[in-house]
Amino acid sequence: MATFATLSTELQDIIIADLALKDLCHLSRTCKANRALTLPLIYRAITLSWSKKNESQANAAVTLLVNILENPFLASLVEQLHFLTDGSFSIRTRLGSADMIPDTSLELRKQKQEDIPEAALYQALERLDRLNLSAWKEEVRSGGLDASIAVLILCCPKLKVLEIGVDLLVGNTLLPRAFRHLLSGKEPSSLERIHLAGDMGEWCIAPQEFKLDMALSLPCFYLPAIQELKLCLSDLTFANDETRGEHVEEPWLMVAPLPTEPPSALHLNRLHLVHSLARPAILTAILSNTPNLCHLDYEFDAWGEGKDPILDASELARAITCVRTTLKHLRIRITPFLDRDRQILENLPAVWTSGALGSFATFHALRYLEVTPVILYGQIYWEENEPPLGSMLPASLETLCLTDDLQSVCVNNTWWGLTGNSFYKMVEHLIVRDRANAVPKLKELVMDVPDSLGFDDDAWRPAHTDELRKRCEIQGLRCTVSEQYP
């Protein structure tokens, strides 16, 4: 141990990673020199993982909590907490059943936890400002992984990074309370990066049943030091009756009783909305309060049926315009609801999208754009007299990714008439005619071509791919084409 500091960083990390949680309390009782050398490295970043195949760490969070309660100085050493799951704890019945994914379907969180020292717990909670001692004391003492994680978050004053897997989020009522307490405390939270999603596993197969309380995610925008958020936002719907819902455009009401005004997320520069059901109106309310956002990933799960469009691309354009001057990276993915076999369900919506994103020419900071032509142009028949692709892109763009999101759905239902030939002409026009003037900084072109893009003579062919690659090579562009042929 005396020569530990002389080892390489890589070897130190290997040794630290090999130490189990049961070793932590023993190390905390060793000599002062060893504690000063080793404990900061161990507690700086702590990762606990659970899966259905390996539940050996069922009590790991409680073990960690007990160590911190008995040795309060350890809490100030923790900078990162990662509670990871693989999405395998969801108890699923057959597709289409009424209780496909119950809110309380997580066996892991029902297991009885180890006993927590009552005196140490009370002292720790007492140090937390404005906390309802009796309520929290009973919650934690009665056991449950949710309570252990929530108290750990509250007890670590220098915590900067927090990651929690989806299996630990669904139906979690203590985590929103913990976040709201962070907003009400005298000392500002030091949290800079929060990921509340992780590996979605089977949860993403049924997004309409994926019930994450909006009160879980929205308080994160109020944290004063927050720089990066990865969240799964459900759609804000208040049910009026059994058949209808009213879509609410003011999400900050869900953070009540604190605070009373929308956030001012001045330091937030990266936002990743994964498997989101939140429609553009919600996104507008969020982006209008993120004035310095540089990186936006918007993954929208298109779920619904009937005559109304699932997504209004024009509203989405208005939302993104809120960060037009600062946005450098924009990624938009639209995923239709899929069943277990990854097949489109029979009861499709009459119209998937309406409107169009339109031009990004005024997004002068944008370097990376990933989007499907279906929402860029709208569900129209693209012809050569339509606005050239180059005219819709900013001069600062370096990487363009054209995805096949919704193309197979729309083309098969004749809602959007883009064929292989017209798609080729669109991209060829960009490379040969518009690249020098419209997008002079363009370095890379990536395209996903679905197998249903056109029929017979109008379909996308290997010759199209070869020709585009040649033209890109002549222009000095990196070109990647992912195609699927019938």
C-alpha cells in the first residue's frame, strides 16, 4: 500500500476496480496514510450494476449507504454514482394485454434490504436541510432500493455525475422528492451530468406503457450547475375522461410545489431525449429555457392511431429555432411503434407527420445534422422543382446524415412519394452543384436507404450507391451508404 502512489494510473484503476463494496468499510478503518491514499480513488466514481441474470449486488447500494452513514467523511469523496441496469427486470405479459407493463413490476426493488443503523441514519438525515425527517426515516428503514439511492444522492455534497438505469426509474416516487430537495437546500447542488435512461431493454418495445413521471426529469433543468442531461420524457397528458386526454404545453407545472417559475438552464449544453413521447410543444417549453444548448438528440417514439398526425414537424421546427444561434449538433430520430418482431403494427395512424422542418440555413453554428427527408421536406412528392437540399442547409455544416426514419412506412402507404431515382437526384444535386457554395465545409455524407424506396425502375439500386461514392470521392467527401435491397 505504501507504494500504491508510484504505480501507473492504469494499474491503480485495475486494483481499485477489483475491490468489492464489502472491502470499503475495512479500508475506512485502516491507518490514516492508507485511507488518505486509497479511499478518494475508490469513492470518486462508484458503479453498481444489476441484471436479471446476475443479482449478486442486490444489497450493494445499502452496503454503500451504511458505509457512508457510519463514516460521514466518505460522502464528500463521491463525485460519480452509476446505478446501472439492462432493462431486463420488466415483467412482461403477451403483447396487447391490459397490464403489459405494470408500474410496480420490478422485482429487484421489492427485495428486503440489509438493516440500516438507525442512529447513523437519523444523524445523516438531520444534516440535510429542510428534510422531513420522520417521513424519510421510515421510508429508508422499511427497506427498498429506491430509498437507499435517494438518500445516497442527498448525502453526497460533491456529487457531479449521476446515472440511473430505467429499471430503477419506473414508478419511483422518492427520486423526484430527492431532486426537489436539492432545489430547496441552502447549498446549491454540484450535479453537472445526469443520465436517467441507460439501457432501455424491453421497455422501448411498448413506449405508450412506459410510465416515467415527468416530475422525475423536469427538476433536473433547475439544477444550477447542470451541463448534460439524458432523459426519457413521457408525453404530458392529463386525462379528461376514459377516451380523451388534454395535452399540456406548460410542463413546469409538474415540478410543483417547487419552483414557481420556469428554469434558467444557463450551463446546459447537451440534451439527449431518448425514446421520448414528449411532443414538440413540450420541447419548445424546454428549449426556450436552455439559451446555451449546443448538442440536441431528439429520439421520438411515434405511437398513436386514428386521423391526427403523430408529429407536427412544423411545431418541431419552431422548438428547435429556440436554440438556433448556439446549436452545433442536431440529431432527430423518429421511430414507429414496433412489436416484438420489429414489425409495424397493423392499426397504423392515417398520417404519421404533418408540416415540415424546412430550412436550416440560418443555423449558423450547426456542424452536424441527422434527419429524415420525410420531416425535412414534409410528406410530399419530391420533384426537381422542390427547394434543393443545399439551400436548406447551413454553410457551417460538416456532417450530414439522411436517415430512413418513416420512409418505408410513408412510401408503402403512398403518403410520401420519394423514389430511389428522386432521392439520388436530390443528393447528387447537393454534391455536384451546391456543395461548393451552399455547404463548403461539408466533409461527410451518411445515408440510410430503405428497401422500399421506390419500385421497379424507380427503386434505389447498387448503381446509385456506386455512383454517389465516386462523386463524393471526387469532391473529397467521406461517403457512407447503408442500403437494403429487396
